[in-house]
Amino acid sequence: MSDSLAVEAQGLVKHFTSRKSVTKAVDGIDLSIAEGSVFGLLGPNGAGKTTVVRMLATLLRPDAGTARVLGHDVVRDADAVRSAVGLTGQYASVDEDLTGTENLLMLARLYGFAPAAARRRTQGLLEAFDLADAGARQVKTYSGGMRRRIDLAASLVLAPRVLFLDEPTTGLDPRSRNQVWDIVRVLVEDGATVLLTTQYLDEADQLADRIAVIDHGRSIAEGTASELKRSVGEGAVHLRVAEVADRVKAAEITERLLGAEVTLGSDPHALSARVPDEGTDAVAGLLPALADAGIAVPEFSLGQPSLDEVFLALTGQPLPDDEPAGGTSSAPGQRETSEAPR
Amino acid sequence: MTTTLRDAVALAERPARPSPLSTTLTFGWRALLKIKHVPEQLFDVLVTPVIFTLMFTYLFGGALAGSTQAYIQFLLPGILVQTILFVTIYTGYTLNTDISKGVFDRFRSLPIWRPSPVVGALLGDTVRYTVAAVITITLGLILGFRPDGGLGGVLLGVLLLLVFAFALSWTFIILGLLVRSPNAVMGVSMIVLMPLTFASNVFVDPETMPSGLRAFVSVNPVSHLVTAVRGLMAGSPDATEIVWVLIASVVLTAVLGPIAMRIYRSKS
Ligand SMILES: Nc1ncnc2c1ncn2[C@@H]1O[C@H](COP(=O)(O)OP(=O)(O)OP(=O)(O)O)[C@@H](O)[C@H]1O
Ligand SMILES: [Mg+2]
């Protein structure tokens, strides 16, 4: 990896003022993203992820701070930035009334391809994204996964050196999610730089070389995935009790045995606890102890900390309950993607 | 998938930046594609003039002008103006739809001449105007409209009308940029256009109106436009009114165009 930076931002600020209140959507964010790397921006709903991406993609003007993409200032040199970056927004930004082919053809023409070259480019992208058969259909008839793919294809028409992906896999099934991940990996192998936002720690973990956790418009931690997890404790134990009523007692026993604080998940059956470095032996005794107390534990796993736990550790607050951030207290790796073929 | 993907994305040669003309034409092409895929959007354009022409000619023609034949000579140019003015609302409506759906975000993240999406959309609107004009005039001819200005007079009348319509479009582009939803654009535009077209000389000669209303009608820009178009189609062009319309078009464009583009640029 070269040390030149694809994206660098200092003190980015964006406040939205409505009649009564000021939302500090982004409140002083610094970023340094090395060329050829994947950078993950991790945070819950409303953290400011989309706002950061829109400022970097020249769609929003920062209130304060500066940002450069491949050395071009996003405000003063906006057109140079636009020629170098591709953006896949959080919500599909293709024209639903047009067909997949027409959408790509239009973009290719807008990027300056001559008619014949535009057609070749469109055909190649449709095939690569497994959309050749659907090319003649209006995008409004596409499934969620197909929409994501046409949207991604649309951002790759000009083979951008820097790609911004705003929650590229939210709402996708495991298979489609893996397809998107594979696409990102191929692009990065070929030298692109990717900034992706996500609410899933395991997605950031799978793809990103470095991760910044943001909340309320501020960066609260930055590092590699393992650094972030280490800050929370190496491992965690996750369990689900059969009876909701048993959870409190199970939590007491776990706390006593491991000597660690227990997190109750938003699933009323679930609880989890960090395993302290010296407490690995105690974990072995946990299941028998629970059985002795007459508590049935149908699910038990040892794993890495979840986003919930990372968040709790970093902010002292759990994620809001309505988070789709992957079944609050289950271990990230075991959720649903692990069985998919690689 | 990996190899095809790699080949598909790799780009041997980056194309040169396209000219403003080329990107504008591409957006015009998009507008045509949208008409092709969503032909319902032409429905209003087709039905409204037909209903208005039939209703006014047969319901009121006898009472207002003595005979339907006499009335349609007077009415048709007015209906044409009314129809085209209402079609301009679609400019704001479609723009607002694009913005609320996020397509505009992609356009705004492209390295292109910034006004081209808007100007291209205006080009595409020409198709709607033409369809509306052809339908209205054809129906008129069937009902007995016999313009003394001949084909040349009718074409010049339509041309003048289109010039004014493009200038007026900027109003609706501004509305489309400012208002929250596509339906709100429709609503607000109707409130503006309804009084302008009805309190004008489209349907009746203002001579019979009470003096307060008559004063409004005589300053109403729509009245000037209708008189100018009528004159051209009737073979007796009224130079003052034509110049008035042309000046109004230039002023509208010169003032509203830059304002619209300013709002468009700063939109977040
Ligand atoms: N155009 C806007 N006007 C007013 N407030 C806004 C605007 N855009 C974003 N916000 C506010 O800024 C904050 C950050 O929003 P942002 O969309 O960046 O969050 P996010 O991290 O992308 O969230 P999500 O995961 O839900 O997509 C939110 O409180 C949001 O309501
Ligand atoms: Mg977002």
C-alpha cells in the first residue's frame, strides 16, 4: 500500500438548521484513507454517515473543515473530484422508469463515451453484474438485490479510482450481500479505494482495512477491526435462555462466575458478557452452573464482541432498540453470512 | 463472475469530457424515454384541451358568440394558450420527482455542465407541447376552426406560444426546486395558473366584464399572449402584442433562469 492518501478530511462539520433546532449531523470529523484500501464508517442510524459521504462526493457543502479526494478539494475542485469518484447512495439513485440498459447507457453518454463505446460499456457491465437478462426491463420491476447491483454498476461506468458506498448491503439477503462484498474485493484488488458505511460490525470486519466508529457526528474510535474489538475485550460469551423469566437469574450467575458485567440484549431471551482475559477457565464452568440452577440454555456461543458491545464499551450506551444492527446480542460472525460460499 | 467483473470495470481509455450540448441532448433523450415508458403522463395533455374545447364550443358557443362556428374562431387560439401553459407545470413536477427520488443526486455527482439536466428536460418538454398543440388544432379544424392566417399563421402562433412557454417554465422549475413534493408543485401551480387563464380573454371578450375585473384582464400577461396568438392565426398580426410577449419572455428568462440555476446549485 502506498502512503498517498485517497481521501483526507480535517474538521468536517455540517449542521442542519430547521425552524426550531439545529442538528449537528457531522460535528468535526477527520479522515485519512490510504489509496487502495477499504475504509469502513460504522455507526447507528443518524450517526452522520450519509452526511459525511455526501460532503465527500460534492453533493453537500461542508459548513467548516476541508476535504480532499485524490488531492482535489471537494469545494473548489468539485469537477475534478466528480471525475474521479463513484457514488452509490443509500437509496437507489437510478431512474426507475427507465430500463437497466437505458440507465447505464445514459450515464455512459454523460461521462463522454461515444455511442458505440457507451453500448459496449453498458453490455459489459450488465453481464458482469448478472443483469444481462433484465437489461430490457424497467428498473421498477427489479428485486432489491438487482437494484443494488444496477446502482453499483451505475457508479462504475467511469471506473472510478475512489468509490463511496453508503450502506451497500442494508436490506439484502446473505447471497446478495456476498455478491456485493465480492465486487468490493475485486475493485480493491484492482487498485480502487473504497469508503463504505455500514451498521454491521461484521461487514466492516470482513471488508475494511480500517474502521471509524461514529456517533452523533463525531468519531469515537478508529482502528483496525481487531484493535476495536480488543478495546472491548478479546471475547464474549452469548447465551439465550429458554424461559424469559430465567434471564435475570442467569445474568446473576454469569456475572458471579466471570466477574464481568453482563449486557442484556433487546431480545428478552438473550444476554452476553465480556470474557476477561483471565476468565477463560470460568467460561467452561458456566454451562454446568446454569444447569445446576435449573436454567435451560438452548443457545450458547463464545465469540467476538458484537457491535452492541463495541458501542457500549465506546459510548457507555447501548444501541437504540430499533437498530437493525444484527440481532443485538448474537455474535457477529455467526449471524447469517458465514455459510455462504466464498 | 470475478473475471467478467474485472474486464467489465477495467477501462483502457477514459473518454474526453462531453460538451454541454451533448449532455443536454442526453437529458432530452431521457425525457423522451420517460414519455415512452410512462405514456400516461401524456393523458392530461391530451384530454384537457379536448374537454375544454368541446364544452365551451357547444355549451357556451351559441350564447357567447351567436353560433358555435363563430365562437370557435375566437376560442381555439385561447384554448391552445391555456393548454400549453398548463403543460409547463409538468416541468416543475418532473424535476421535483427526480429530486425526491434521488436520481438528481447521481446527476449532480457527475462532471457535467451543471444546467444540462434542467435544460435537457426543457427540450424533452417540447414533445409534450407539440403533442398538445397538434391535438388541439386538429380538433379545432374538425369542429370548424378556419384560421385566416393559414398554415403559416398557425405555425407562427404556436412558435410564439412555445417561446413564452419556455420562459414561463423557469417559474415552475423554481417551484419544483423549492416545494417539498411533486403533488405540492401541482397544487401551487394550479393556484397560480387558474386565475391567470380564467381571468383573461381566453373564453370571452372582456368588454362585458365589470370594470375592476376588466382592468386585471387587460394587464394579465395571458391576455397579451392570447391576443398576439389570435392575431397571428387570424392573419392580422398585432405587432405591439407580439413585441410585448417577446419582451416578457426575455425578461422572464433573464431574471428567473439565473435564480433557478442558483437555487439548483446550492441545493443540498
Ligand atoms: N437535509 C437534512 N436536513 C435536516 N436534517 C438532516 C438532513 N440530512 C440529515 N439530517 C440529520 O442529520 C443527522 C445525520 O443524518 P445521516 O443521514 O448522515 O445519518 P446516517 O448515519 O446516514 O443514518 P442512517 O444509518 O439512518 O442512514 C440525522 O439526525 C438527520 O436527521
Ligand atoms: Mg445514511
